[in-house]
Amino acid sequence: MSTHRDTQVLIVGTGFSGLGMAIELKRTGRHDFVVLEKAADLGGTWRDNSYPGCACDVPSHMYSFSFELNPRWSRMFAQQQEIWDYLRRVADKYDLRGHITFNSEFDGARWDEAAKVWHVETKHGDTYTAKALVAGVGALHIPNVPELPGIEEFRGKSFHSARWDHDYDLTGKKVAVVGTGASAIQFVPEIADRVESLTLFQRTPPWILPKADRSISAWEQRLFRLLPFTQRLYRDFVYWTRESSALGFAVNPKIMKFAQGIAKRHMVKQVPDRAMRAKLTPDYTMGCKRVLISNDYYPALRKPGVELVTDGIAEVREHSVVDSAGVEHEVDAIVYGTGFHVIDAFGYLDIVGKDGRNLAKEWQDTGIESHFGITVSGFPNFYFLLGPNTGLGHNSVVFMIESQIRYISQCLDLVDRHHADELDVRPEVQRAFNRELHRKLRKGVWTEGGCKSWYLDAQGVNRTVWPGFTWRYWMRTKKVRADDFTITARANRDRVPA
Ligand SMILES: Cc1cc2nc3c(=O)[nH]c(=O)nc-3n(C[C@H](O)[C@H](O)[C@H](O)COP(=O)(O)OP(=O)(O)OC[C@H]3O[C@@H](n4cnc5c(N)ncnc54)[C@H](O)[C@@H]3O)c2cc1C
């Protein structure tokens, strides 16, 4: 039976974004909120990606909430299960589960101009009205399976890395892996020993740096627990080390040459065969695509039964994959390590704002634009977490999420302080922000680096990444500027002067 509920704030998603927002609402005394989650459990990325070897690639002491440090991280780069456990522990500690409605997929929202609320509907037909709507739906959660000719003819097993089928045993099987991105380089070494053969289809080789991973000793964990400032110092060290790499990404891509040298030496050490190295060496500047880290990927490619195919895929047949050189590779299973729908990740959300404006349709025409990746003009009291151009190639996105959460919290305060019921970013403010953003992005490695990546839209415009230092983003979002918004007062619908 479908239900209806009125609430102050409706959050969608229970990854770092949704949970972080819920904690902030509680911290600021806002207890009337609902969190919708389409899955049966919380955790977002870290619930969905359970493939063998899945781990973060930003050190865990940085890839976690600043207000909820975890002295117990067992490795420098924690594995999926540990990060998922962390998120579940955080949700329990802040008593969030009572606010979450699981198996409840947000289907769309419509702004009610008269009542000044969002009408929200779920796929099951439940309805909500909410004064504010926060989308923490994640940009990397819709698996991207390539449209290969003949793919539907395949009679073996196939799945995407983010939907790993743990009931299907790959042991002794002939396996094709499509893609050599962040996920594939983590699971290929884990399965290479078990399978009879592994045919790895590479379209573009990634730049791979050595991974400074190790287990964290019991005494280090004790130190972090007993003297929390030591962990904070370590976190600061990680933060600033990673921030310094933004110089190469955003300021001067030539700086990347230094890191490319490290990556090349790493490859020479691990791949003695010159011809193989030629296949694995990228022809674009490091940073143009996500920079990867691994110590066991290259060695896995040298194992018996592992073959690297760089010819591309011509077609999939009932029991094989045929490469573009015409070689037919017989396989029992295909694993897609082909990433996610990123540019169109928000496009499936049916959000109708002022004057019947549909966000997805509007973005099709203008390109994906927002203000600070948080608000969009014409869509009052609606907020994104990790929205357009706030992803990162060099540091932890949890830092960005926390900046956004604080910003949204201040927006809610602003509405209350002005006894208002509508806060809408001014279009000229949004336009100016995007002009500046794209001017900076044009100079960055993502545009100048000579590659095509999931950071870019069909027009080659970067809609994904924040151009540069995260502390700049933090500073600019630290204090909400009231005059960036049109704030409409409650009783008489007057516009409140900022
Ligand atoms: C394998 C992998 C490793 C990564 N490692 C790193 C890393 O090391 N460092 C880093 O900074 N980033 C990393 N990322 C990026 C990662 O996605 C973010 O760090 C972060 O987890 C995003 O959190 P989120 O809450 O915004 O989104 P998500 O974690 O994707 O959570 C979104 C939630 O919203 C729910 N949802 C979506 N749509 C709906 C709907 N319509 N209705 C209801 N619920 C919905 C989803 O089910 C999900 O639970 C990694 C990503 C992947 C895939």
C-alpha cells in the first residue's frame, strides 16, 4: 500500500553524501527528514562494488569523514568490506536508520509554486512533500555496459564489476575482461590465478603509479586511538601531499611529466618485455584520465593464461569474443570493467522546477551546469551533493561532500532566518560561475592531455571534475553569500533583499 508523508528535508541516497547530510541535519537540530534509498541496505559505492580486490585509491585516513576518524583502518587503502562496515557503523552511531526508507527508489520531483514544496514520488507510488530536496544519488553508480555488436547472443555468464555475481565461480573458466580502468586493475590480479584463461580487452592503457599500501600495525592503531591528534596530523599530511598534485592537473600539465617518469620506471620494473610495455604505455598526458595505483596489475598480466588484446572488440558471439583483427577468443564468461554512466548520471532524474522546467531536458540543451555543483537556478530549495564539476582526480571526494553539506545547511538556515520559503540561485550568478569554471578547465590536463575520458561530455566539455585545489572549493563554499540567491518571503511572497 502506498503512503504519503510531509517532511522538511528529503534526502536521496545513503552513500557518503546522503549519510553525511543526514548527520549534519541532526547536528543542527533538524530531525524532521527522510532518506530514500533504492537498495535494501545503505552504503552506495561501497555496498555495490564487492568485486574481488575492491578498495579505495585515496588513503583511508583521508577517505573518511573528518568528524568521524577511524583509528582502526587496517590498511593504508582499505578494502570495500571495511569501508562499507565503517559507513554502517557511522549510520548506527548517529542513529540514522530510523530515517531511512530502504527499497524506495526516487522517481521524480515536481516543484509546487503555490505551496512552495517539492512533491516527490517513488517507483512504488509512495509520495512525499518536502520543503527541501537533497540529491545524494552518486555519479558512479549506474553500470556502463558497452553496446558491443552481438552482445545479446552471448550464452555464457556475463556481469559488470559493480554487480559481481559471487554465486558464479570463475575457477577454471575461460574469462574475458572488458576494460582496463580503476576497477579492472583491482580485480584482474585477484582472478588471474584462478581462471583457466583471462583475455583482457584494453581500449586505452591507464597510467599506473606504485601503490604505497601496507597494513597498519596494532601499535599505530593504538596511537591513533589514544592520541587522536596524531591521526589528524597524518590525515593533514595525506591531504596536503595529494593537494600538491593538483598543480600538475590544473595549473601546468607539464608537471605531470615527473609523475609519468615514476610510472614508466614502475612499468619497466614489472614488465620486462618491451613489446608488452609498448602496448601498456599511454599516449596521453597523465591525469587526462583517472590516474591508477597498483603493485599487482602488471605482474598479473605476465601470468600463464593471461592475454592482453589491444585490437578492440568487433563482435560477441554465443561462446566467444572476436577482436577487430578477426581472432576469435573462446570464453565462458565476460566481466565488464567498463565503469559507469557519469555524464548522464543525473539525467535519469525527473526533476521539474519552476515554470515546468525539466532539469534533464534543460541540461541536454545547455550542458550540465550548476552553481558549485550544488544548486541550479530555477530549481528552488533543491541541492545536489557531488553534483556537476565537483568530482576529483587527485584527492578524496568526501572532502568535497563535507563542504557541500555545510553549504546546504547554511542555505537551510538562510531560508529560516529570512522567514522565507524559497531560495533560488540567481541565473547570472550561476552563469558567471560556469564561465570562470570552464575557463580554468580549458587549461587543465583533462582538456589538454590528449585523451577522451568519462570526464567529458559529447561536446568535449568537462562536466565532472573540479578544476584544481579542493581548499579553494572549501573556501568558496565556506560561507553562503545571501546575495547569490533570490530569497522569497513566506507570507507575502515578497523578495527579501539580501
Ligand atoms: C570502486 C570505486 C572506488 C572508488 N574509490 C574512491 C576513492 O578512493 N576516493 C574517492 O574520492 N572516490 C572514490 N570513488 C568515488 C565514490 O563514488 C565516491 O567517493 C563516493 O562513494 C560517492 O558517494 P555518494 O554518496 O555521493 O554516492 P554513492 O556512494 O554512489 O551513493 C549513492 C546512493 O544513492 C542511491 N540512489 C541512487 N539513485 C537513487 C534513486 N533514484 N532513489 C533512491 N536511491 C538512489 C544509491 O543506491 C546509493 O546508495 C570510488 C568509486 C568506485 C565505484
